[in-house]
Amino acid sequence: MWFMHIYDEGGGGRTLTMESRGNPATEAKLVEAAVKLFSQKWYGIVSVAEICREAGLSNGVFYRYFDGKETLFRRILGSVLDLIRANVDSVSGSDARDRLRAFARSIVEVSERHPDLIAVFREGQYRLFEYEQRLVAIYTRALGTALGREAGLPEYLFALGGIRFCAIRRSLHGSSVDLDSLFSILEGGLFRGLEFDTSMVFGGSASPLPLALEESARERLLRSGKRLFGEKGFFETNIHEVTDGAGLSVGAFYTYFESKESFYSELIAQVGHEVRTFIARNIEREGARELNRLERELRGLWLWLVYLSMDKNCYTIVREAEFVLPAAVREYYGAFISGYRKNPEGNSFPLGTIDEGTAIEFLLGLAHYFGIELAFDESPANARAVVETIGGYLSKGFSDYL
């Protein structure tokens, strides 16, 4: 057996320590090479041979340390969990407010110091969901310690959904995220002083998107691709399967699309448009009073969950695209951000000094991680009750516990 631990030394850089019956320096080369490649490419297209070339070692040497690529991948994911656990467990403070701020800061700083490891884990949580579940347990326990009370799924989603998304977007995509604004949201909420009527959030009915009575060849291809990419993944699906599913020839595919990648990019844009359209059409209840800003946000979150329950393929397509076509996914989220900024209320959050961009990223993160719970966990616990509890936190943050 070999054991690898990644830890921070004095809060600074990464150190790899290994104990094995082989050469620790050789094992470290393989791990470092794998981290570099997995952080830049999709796991499915990185080969053992490529890892060995990057490490300057022969293929035979690899199998003295690992019995396959997945074993190495899992080793890295486990080490990322160790790194994060060590950082959040070291959080301290004189009171709950100080501990909460230190907790949030530690998550952002880990992403900033180790973007390669975070990028690898982002794919790992998608491919091997048990590692995401283990990370959720680590974060939930540490959040409870910071607050001085037990934390559950609503507390995790409100705090960590926003923090994790903001930290990753700031580290990997250069998004502008203001730490003081994050602290303020956690401590006092986003929609301060607002209350919500559950009948306005959950009541009424939702109209599905219009269904075309007759599809064009292009639309048939997109529908076939959405199903196949959602079920099998991008690399496991070939163009022949897409065209067979649409009842068309391969030649027809290239009449409309230059490549598999351009086809996938259009699918991502279509998915985003469909989600935004569904939510926009159903956000207001016919014949009911106008929703306040908090009610709109909660109803939008609920409609997002409703949509996912009808079409999980849309979520898996976007999640995989984060590693296959990151530019297309940046545009996907950019469209949601633009939608927030075009809100007829001008996104006039009762925020005081909270940065609008940070607030929007926080809300996107809340929806994103709630989506993970719904899309990959087959039995999300009491989704409606979770949304209601999150509503309370969006109104006043963790102020009751600080």
C-alpha cells in the first residue's frame, strides 16, 4: 500500500509526502504529472502513457505504484479532501462571526492557492459522486463548528453553495468576487427584512416549454444529441449515434454543424436558453399579486428543481462541458448573469455595501449546488422544506447564531 497526503506548510504552498515500498520521488512525479494533465484535460482522454511521458518515466514504472489510471485519480481526489479538511479544521476565532469569516476565507484561499487540484476535483465530483458526498460532509461538519450548532443541508447549501461557486469562479475563471460582500451575505442575508408567502413560491402550476409539432432535421439532431450526451457523455457518444437517433445520415450532420464540438457548444446554449425560458415563463403566478424580490428568487430556485426533475440531461450536459468546452460554459453562466442584471427591478437588493456581481455569483452557486444534490442524489431530502429554510437565510443570513 502507498499513502499520499497533501497538506499546507505554514499556510503556504503544497507539499506531497509519500510512504511506499517504492521510491517516493518517483511516485511524486507520477502524481504531479497526473494533476497537471487532469487539470487541463478531460479525464477520459488522458492516458497512462501520457502521464508517464509528462513525468519522464516508462509505462512499466507506473504499474509499480498504481494498478490503473482510476486508482491514481482516486488517490488525488482523496488527497484534495485531506487538504480541504486540514484547512477548515484549523479555522478558529473568538466568536461565531470570526469563525464563520475564517471558514469562508479558508475555502476561497484553498481555491486560489491550488487551482490545479480544485480543477481536478471538479471533474472528480462529477465522475465519482461519492467524493462530492464526502466533501459535503467535511464542509457541513466544519460549518457547524464555526456556527456553534449543528448544520444540515439547508445551511450547507446557503453557505457553501455560494462560497464554493464564488471561490471556483474567482480562481479558475477570473470572476470578480468581493470577500467582504461574501461575509456580509453570510452574516445578514441578501434580501434583508423581506418575508415570503409559501403559496407564492410553490403554488399554482408550471407550463412546459412549447413542443414543436414538426421538427426540422437540425432540431432532430439536437434532440438526439441532447439525449445521448446526457446519458452517455460527450466522448462516449459518436456522430453516427447522433444521426441514427435522428434518423438522418452523417452527411446531414455536417450540413448543419462543423464538428462534434460546435454541435456540443450549440447544445449548451440551447440548454441554457430552455432553462431561462422555462423559469421566466413561470416565475409569476397568473392572477396573483406581484412577487417580492425574495419570493422571485425562491420561486426561481423551485422552478429550477422542477425543470431538473423533468430533464436531468440538461444538467449533465453542462457539467461535462465544464471540462470539454469551458468557454461555452462561461457563456452559459454569462447569460444567466446578464439575465440577473436585466431584472426589471434593477436587482435592487437591499444590500447596503454588498457588491452586485458577488451577490449574483452567490445566487448562481446556491442553484448550482442544489442542482448537484438533485441531479446526482436520487433521494434529495425534503426539497420544499430545504427551499423554505434557505429562504429564511436569504432574508437574514446566520444572524440568529452570531
